[in-house]
Amino acid sequence: MKRPRLPERRHDPRHLVSARFVGRELSLVGNPLESIKILEGEIQNMCLGGLNLLTNQRTKEFSLIRGEIVFSNLPVGVPSLMRVCWVRRAKSQYRIGLEFVF
């Protein structure tokens, strides 16, 4: 049985890109000893509000991630602060919706 399609919630069009994301989950305030997870994967698409990441690592919704968007044709990564909006299982990987935090 197919899942019903949810209405589109994006405000901006998506753009296919060939890039990677590498970042670290920020620890909670007041808990510096909490382990910090590394999150990396292939960016599937981007829009003005955020990006869709395909990765092997699972992370929690609403986590803050500090990282870099790495384009193969640029010598440096683009620093980014992101919030995890949603996490979905995709076979043996995860699709993660990351929102830019300004």
C-alpha cells in the first residue's frame, strides 16, 4: 500500500547539485562531555532554505550541525550551520532534511 503524498511545504524550488556535506553535531549547552557525532554524506538537492542529505549515519531531529558544503570544483568548503528537520530511512541509508540557520 502506498503512503499518501503530503502537501509540498517548501517555499523555494529545489536544485540538483553534486556536492558533499561534512559536519559535526553540536553538543547541548551545559553538557560538554556529550559525544559529538560526525555527519557526512551526498547532497541530493538544495534550495534557499536547506538541503536533502543521503548518509549512512542517523542523527536526531532538531539537532544543530556545524559543517561544510564541499563542491568538487571549489578549493574550500562553504561553512554552514544547519538544523535537522526530519530523518527518514532509505533502505540501508538515511535521508535527512537540513535547514540553514541564519
